[in-house]
Amino acid sequence: MVNGLCLKKAFISGANNIIKSKDHINELNIFPVPDGDTGTNMSMTISSAVDAINNLSDECTTGEVIRAFVPNLLRGARGNSGVILSILFRGFNKLFSESDTLNGVDIINALEIGVKGAYQAVTKPTEGTMLTVAREAFEKGKELSKVNNDIKAVWNQVCVGARQALDMTPELLPVLKKAGVVDAGGKGLCLIFEGMLSVFCDDVVINREETLMNTEKDDVFRNAAAEFDGDITFTYCTEFIVKRNRFCKINPLKLRSRLQKIGDCVVVVDDEEIIKVHVHTENPGSALQEGIKFGQFLSVKVENMKEQHRLAMEAKKEKLLKQENISLEPKDPEEEVGFVAVAAGSGVASLFKELGCLNVISGGQTMNPSTDKIVEAVLATPAKTVYVFPNNKNIIMSAQQAVSLVKDRIVVIVPTRTIPQGVSALMAYDSELDSQQNLENMLKSASKVKTGQVTFAARDSEFGGFKIKENDILALSDGKLVLNCKDPVKAVVKLVKSMVTKDSEFITIIYGESISLKQAQMAQEMIASLFKQPIDVNLINGEQPIYHFIVSVE
């Protein structure tokens, strides 16, 4: 039998086990673009639930642990993997929220409800994913529970079934086999189950090797920072001014030539009195040695560009975390209709607000907001009916879970998968129609939009016939990888050319924080010159991370 303290420690141990391995799970993601990272989403989801049980006393019942843990697992769910994880534990709340202890049969009955609920929650369940791992783990445990209700033996069989199913995921999903990896969500689930087993069998709580706070901070910008670091070939920005020695007859052009051998971004400007130099190099001393041959230094400045970038990213990170932690105050539903959208980038957020969204949740790719954050934004929208636009395929399930958590107003999830789809759907709203008719019109409008995205490769990969290196520029059309290159402007021009048909009338280019206005205007001009027929090419400064360009073709 398992009492409340044992169950509490099991949940904590399971959470710790996945948190310390989250980076490894993230690396199992096979798609090369920056993703919502399964390990991060699952670890943050279960950690939010563990926070709710940490303060329970050692005398707590299993029912008290379940009532604290399971609802907060749902509220903290991030990404599809986090939502599925939260559903897998719902059976505990349905069956045993008032219980003092649990045995092996009890825990299997709870898991059965969770597995069935998870399969029902996914529109098109795919075998070879964490769903398969959960189902086969349950089936293995169920078989033993018919003759043995000892929780140690039963849960050990659950872990055996999960591990066997995980090993088989590459056989069920060819894309996993080609990449030489197992399913990331299934791996995370195995780690949670095994962490719980450590307590059930040996009363040992697996230690967490890193804190959640560091986990959150490091992951929000890990992929975006990696891209910028790739552009900093040399560490030091070195600048100096030399007062020319009138007896030195060396041509300053030779100084430029020598500096180009030890660095890049070389600028040498001279007149009869001074030579001014700028160079990015790994060895400032060598640059200075070349410079002093021409005379005396009037000024020298050496700056560590990588450290400057790190500090800038830390400041940006803190700013985003503060935005994430800002609580929205609930408001009474006095108006008829309101809108909530998920978007990253101040320019994109402003666009949705101009279109009528009172609340825009900061989030998107690599930054999946929790179900609780979506609920908070809905409750802060003073409307009887609130439409929610997730604008990312990995946020749709989290948004859908919010519907059951809001009791005083109707929540309608419009399952938009991209920013352009969200914009188009929102513009299709008609105040003369009811919510069902509006939902149908919104979905129809969103389906007509082609979405292009230009981003960077988060990892080396072979995908879709492309050999990809980390930090390569990738172009996707409606989620399908169509090209990779080194220049984001060239990538977006080629991408748009492949997307436009004779029926296309409007092109909207949303450029991100890594793209200058000059680059964006260059892309706009090059795209406009591609087509003979009149076509509007609009430019918006979205300031979004991760995506250099987001393109809408209608």
C-alpha cells in the first residue's frame, strides 16, 4: 500500500528525474527548427504540480496529494507533451481524490482512465509516440495487477512496459528510425515513471540536479542565443588610433592585409597624421603589434563581443520573464465578445491588439505558455464569449484544456497554427453571426492563408532530403521545409516565389528582431520585382524572436 507521503515523494522523484535529463530529451527532437522542446515542456509542466505538493505535511493522505498535484499539472501544462502528461494523471483525481492509501490495482485503474483520455484528446493519435508508451505501460501493469496488487511489482511492470514500448518507437515511426532516436515524449514519460518507481521500491527520491528557475531562464532564449553566437566568428572587437611616425614608410594597405589574415570586419582609415583601425579578432595583441609598427597609440579599445552579447541576452531574458510573470486581473464578463491571442514580438502583439485583441499572451515557438496563463488571459477579458487564437500547433492543446477551467464565460478555441492564420481568422469575425458560425468562418479564412517562415537550424540534421548544419537558414512553407541557405533575405525571396500562384493578391512580410529595416526593405523590393501581375507586398516590423521572417500569402 502507498500512503500520502510515499505518493508525494514519488511524484517529486518523477519530476526530478525528468528535469535533470530534459536537455537529453530536447536533443531527441528530430525536426531541425527551434522547437517547443519536449523535455522542457514536460519538466516545467510536472514541476508546476510539484510546487503545489511541496508544502503538504508528512501526515497527508493520498487524496490530499492528488487534489493538489493533478489539477496543477493541468494548469501548468505546456505544449502538447505537457498536456498529454497532465491527462495521463487525471484518473487519480477521478477515482482517488478522497482516498487515504492506494494499492497496485488502484494505480492501474487510474492510469487506464488517463491513457483513454489521452487518446481521446488527440485528434489523430499516432503510434510510436508517448501515447504508445503510456498505453503499453498500462497494459503491462494491468496484466500483473490481475494476480498481484502489490504496488512495487505492478509499477515495476509499468516501467518495463514503458521501456519496451519506447525501444519500439523507431519501428513504428520511420522518421525516428532514420534519425536514430526514440520518441522524446515517450522517453520523458519513462523517466517520470522510473523516478516514481525509485520511491515505491526503495523509498529513494531521485535528486534534481538543477533548479526550475534556471531551467526556465536558460530555455527561453537558448535557441535564439545560439543563432546570434554563430554570427560572432571572433571574440574581440579591437579599435585603435595610431599617431603616424613620419619616418615609417610602410603603406597602410599592408596593415589592412595583415589584419584580414587574423580577423574580419577590418576597417583601416588613414590620413597624413593618424591611422584609425577597427577589426574583429581572436588575438587583439597581434592586431596591436601590427599597428604599433606605424607609430604611437593615441587610443586603444578592446571589447569582448561574446560577453556583451551574453549580457544583452541576460537583460532581454529578464525582461521577458518579468512580462511572463505579470498577472492579469480578472474582470467581470460585461461585454458580448472578446479576443485573446498568443504571439511573440512586440510588433506582432501590437498587430493583434489593433485588430481587437484585448490581451495578447507572450509566447510561441520555444515559449509555450501554460494552460493557466491562457486561463488568466481569458478571465482578464471582460466578455461573455472569448475567442482564443493559439497561433502555434504546440499551443492548441493547452488552450483547449483551458475551456473546462473557465466557468463564468464561454471560451471558443480557434485552432490557428501560425500568426498569419490567426490574423486572417480574427479579421473574419462578424458581430452579426453567432459563435458557431463565426468559428466556421474563421477556420475557413485561416485555411486559405499560406504561411511561410524563415528561421535557423537549431541542430545538425538530415531532414526532408536536406543536409542541415546548425545555424543554417531554413525556409518553410506551411510547415514543410523547402530550402536551406546562409542568407535570410535570399531565403525569404525564394520562399515567397515558391508560394505565390496566379490567384495570389496579397503578400505580408513580418520581419523579426534579427532583421534590420534595410534588410526587410531589400526583401520587399526583391519580392515585388518578381511578379508581373499587380500584387501588394506589405511590410510589418514584428520584432519576433526565432523567425527572421513570417510571410502570409493570400
